[in-house]
Amino acid sequence: FEYYRYYKNTNAVTPEYVGLEPYDYFQISTTELIDYRFQFNGKNDDEESLCFFLDNIFGYKNFNQGQLPIITNALSRNDTIGLLPTGGGKSVCYQLAALLQPAISFVVCPIKSLMYDQKQDLDNILFTRVHHITSDDDGEDKERIMQGSSSGKYFFLFISPERFQIKSFRQYLLNVNQNYKLSYAVIDEVHCLSEWGHDFRTSYLNLAKTIHRHCNDFRYIGL
């Protein structure tokens, strides 16, 4: 209910007035991660419970082939590789897993148009506590988003693999790990890490090393 006038420091003489921005008092409260243990094909079949979340959050009545094993393996706190065809619903796999953990995640995505599409899809289902950092953002916007992430404003952040090569972003990861629990390091288009053909994006070669150095008690989801 409270607003402030937001000015961008485009130059030192005449800052650019952007508009009224609401104060954002939201902060994620994280706690110990949940090590789920699922039971299927029995009296207390957990697939029905997972389908409840799938339907009420994402609007899908049933899982596509391959989705359920990926989600349950990730929620059981195992590093997970998921292989699905185009249109197989890989985004739902990490999104549902992340939603069911009381923590923060990040999503490494090589194509900014995919980041925009996935954030828009989440906005459409009213899951708005996500953001992305891309080359389209200027320095001030990137800093605002990283500060917001460090303050627990977002459940997860879409980022490119090159972002990990920037010192300020690595410091952001350290800040998040000091103040919050981190659940998943999601690597979208994980085939880009392949030793053969890695010239597609050389920044992928040091990705795992950098993540391990700056994050703790997380699990990988590679899709």
C-alpha cells in the first residue's frame, strides 16, 4: 500500500523518472529441506497428492510420461538427470520440485527468450516470485534484481551460465547461502555441458566447479 518514486541513475545530472514503485516487504522464510519418501501403487499412493498440486498450480490433470520419476527423485534429495522430448514438460519438473521445498533455487538457462517465456508462464498462473537477469538489463537493473534475490524476494532466479563468471554474482550466491537454504541448482539444456561440442558455450565447462565452491547442501536437476 506504500509507494516511492523510482529514478534510474542514467546520468549524474538528470536521473530518469521511471514511476511509482510499491515497497516490497516480502521475504522468503526458508527452513530445513525436506527429504521426501514416496509410496506408489499402494494404499497410500502419493501420486494422487502430487497430481493435486499439478492440477491446482499448473492446471494439468496428469503427469506426462517421464515427469513423475524426475520430480520424485529430485524431491527425495537426489541429484537428478531428466531426459524428455521437446514439449514433454521439463519446466514443470523443476518448478514443482522447487515449490515443494522450503528453500531457494536458481535455473541456469542458455537462451534469454526461454527465460522470458518461462517467467511469463509462471506470471500467468500467479506464481510471481521469480525473476531473471539477462543482457537486456542495464547495470542498475541487474543490481536491483540481485539485491532483491539476496533479500529473499524470489523463489528462483533465471540466469545464464556466463553470469557465474562475474564476481558480483558469485558474491550474491555466497550471500544467499549464508542467509537462506538453497534447494536446487537447475541446469536447463544440460547437454550443453558435454565434453564433446562444449564450444557452444565454454562457460559451461567451469559451471559445476563454481557452483560447488559458492553453494552448499543443494542438489542438481539437469534437464
